[in-house]
Amino acid sequence: MSKGIYEYTNGFEDDEPNEIKTIDIDDHIYNNKRPIMHRKKDGVGDQHSVYLWRWKRHFPTAAVCLGMLCVLLLAWIIGLLLYQRNQLTSSDTLTKEGYQLQTRFNTLTKEGDQLQTSNNTLTKERDQLQTRFNTLTKDRDQLQIRYNTLTRERDQLQTSYNTLTKERDQLQTTYNTLTKERDQLQTSNNTLTAERDQLQTNYNTMTKERDQLQTNYNTLTKERDQLQTRYNTLTKERDQLQTSNNTLTAERDQLQTNYNTMTKERDQLQTNYNTLTKDRDQLQTRYNTLTKERDQLQTNYNTMTKERDQLQTSNNSLTAERDQLQTSNNTLTAERDQLQTSNNTLIKERDELQKDTECLKQSLVQKVCPQGWKKLGSSCYYVSTEYKSWKESRQDCRNRGADLVVIKSEDDQTFVNWLCGVKDYVWIGLTDSVTEGTWKWVDDTPLTTKYWKSGDPNGGVAENCVYFYSWTSDTGAWWDYDCSYKYRWICEK
């Protein structure tokens, strides 16, 4: 029930209200209003019209329903308040976790975007390098084809040169042989010419002697007085002919000894003359033959000289071509070596880009770490709560499908420092137990980035393992120490 103040007015708009009364009404159960009193203005007296609310007939039923509705509404409001309070408690917890997850998600999203950008950049550079490598490969193939062609031509020229060299050597040998034979023939010709000249002299002398003997024979009586003088002359001629013809010398001596046998000596001289005539004819024939052979040898010599000059020219040309081919070969060899070096460099860069791409792909893949492990990028890290030696710590990591942590960057160093906690010691996967002084990670990669404490490594024989000491700074430091000491450790997989 609610109270309302209603004003009683007369029925005319210009009339003043007569009185105001307060009545109780139920706002929910009135239906309409109608006038129950009205007045007529006839000049005698005033009759007022009052407007009241008309109550609904079923008042008790409506009141019960209204009460039940109020109770249900109150119960619903109380339940709603309790539910909202529980929801607010759970919502606060979820809101905090959601905020943390949102922050982590935003961080991972940024890292993913950066990695995606880096991957795109590396992909572009890889494509450019691939294009450049393809261009260099085509140039190298063209140079290889040209080098093979030049090599074949050089081999053909080398074969031709070797063949010509052999033919030249054979011709040179033949020429040397012919030259020796020519020299021998020349010597023989000179000897025969000298012998011929000497025989010609002897023949002339013998002819004169024959003529003189013939005259002496015809005029033996007249020439008998002159024989002594002729004998002296013949004696001188015999001395001169002693070297050339022993036979004539003997006959001349025989004539000197016995002048009485001049007739026999003349006959012998006639015989000798005939023999000398035959010898002269033979010598003439042999001289003509030697002349022809000399002319033929001279022709052969001229031909050989021309061929030698041609061979010398060909040899010079082949030598120049050989030198040019050698220079081209050296140039092509240098270019080939340079291309090989460039190819090896490009292969290394390609392999490095391939590794970087694989690392980026792995980092982009959302790796799920086991429970109790920490995740950074594509790796999972486990921090032990126990204390073991370096060897036992590594075996524990292997049993977990991992190995001792490898630190190769400042981010890894900072992350391990955070995992380790403030002022704590943990084993890491660095040792020189294989070769003293040569530090290697457990994945067999050499040590490049270093975070040694000042004065370490100090070269101790037993200090072959490295533990990580965390500071309040962002990096921490490494210490080399005895592997048998027991510390905590960090696994990575």
C-alpha cells in the first residue's frame, strides 16, 4: 500500500480548490478513475465533483500474489548477491592470472613479431644470396664449359705439337744423317777430286813422257844424246810422281836403271796409259754421278732448309700459342680457384642461413616444456634442487633427455643468472677434461663467448669443470673448479 495526496477540485477549471485530503491507495491494483460526484452550476448553490481511484474487485488475490512476488524477488536478489560475491573472488584470481598470461602473451607476440621480421629479413637475404649464387653458378658453369673447350683445344694443339715435334725430331735425325752422309760424300768427293787432279797431273805427265818416249823410240839414235838430260828430267818427275803413283815411280826407276829396256817400259807405259784412260773414264763417270748426287743433295738440302724454316716458324707459333694457352690456363685456374673459394663461402653462408632458419623455425614453434621446467625461446631449462658432482649432474640431465646448459650469448647468461638465483652455484656444460686448456661445451662446440671471473681459468690441473656463480647483476660469472665437488646444476633441452 502506498499513500498518495490527491486534490479535490470542482468541475471547472477556474474554480479554486476547496480542500485537500490524504487517502491510502494501492498503486498496483487500481484500474481507472471515474467521477462519483459532480455539481451543476445553476446559480443557486455549488456541487463539487471528486475524482477517486477505483479499486479492482479482486483485491485479496492480488495482494497474495504481490506478496509472493516480493518474496521471490527478495530471494532472487539475495542469491544473486551471494553468487556475485563468489564470482568476484574467482574473477580476481582469474583476472590476475589472465593479466599475467596476457603480459606473457604480449611479450611472446612481440618476440614472435621480431623473429618473424628477422626471418623475413633473413629470407630476403637468403633469396638475394641464392640469386647471386645462381648467377655465380651459371658464370662458373659457362667458365667451366669455356675452360673445358680451351682444355680440349689445348690438348688437341698439344697432341699436334707433340706429333709435329716427333716429325721434326725424325726430320732432324734424317737431316743430321743426310748431313753426315753429305759431309762424308763431300769428303769422299774432295778426296776423289784430289786423286783425280793428281791422276790428271800424272796422266798429263805420263802423256808427255809417252810422247817423249815415242819420240825417243822413233829417234833413238838422235835422242840418245838427249837421254841423259831426259833421264834427269824423268828423275825429277819420278820424284814428284812418287806420292801419287807407286807403279809409275817403279817404272820410272826401272827406266832410270835400265835405259836399254825403254821399249818394254814404253809398252808398260802404254798399258798403264790404257789403264789410266779407263780409270779416267771411270773417274769421269763417277765424277758425273757425284755431281748429280751433289746437285740432288743440294736440292734436298735447300728443301730441308725450307722445311726447317717452316718447322721453326711453326714451332715459334706453337710456342707462342702454348704460352698463350698456359697464360689462359693460369688465368682460368685462378678464376676457378676464386670461384671455388666464393662457392665454398656461399655454401658456408647458405649452411649458416639454413641453421639460422631452422633455429628460427624451431623458436617459432610453441614448444611445451615438462612440468617443473622453465622455457626460453625454443629451449627448456631444469634447475635441480639436489647437489651432485659435475659428471653425476650431466648424467642426471641425460636421463631427463637433456644435457648441461650451454651458454653462447648474453641473453643465455642473463637467463641462467636469473634461473640460478642470487649468490648460488650451479654446474654448466663447459669442461676441458678432454684436452687441458681447450674448453668445449658438452655439444662439442668450442668456447667463443666468455664470462670468466677475473683470474679464471687459472690453469689448475684438477679444475677441469665450470660452475656458474650468480650475482645481483644481470650476468654472473664462471669459475673453473674440481669436478668432484657437489653443486646444483641446470639442464637444457
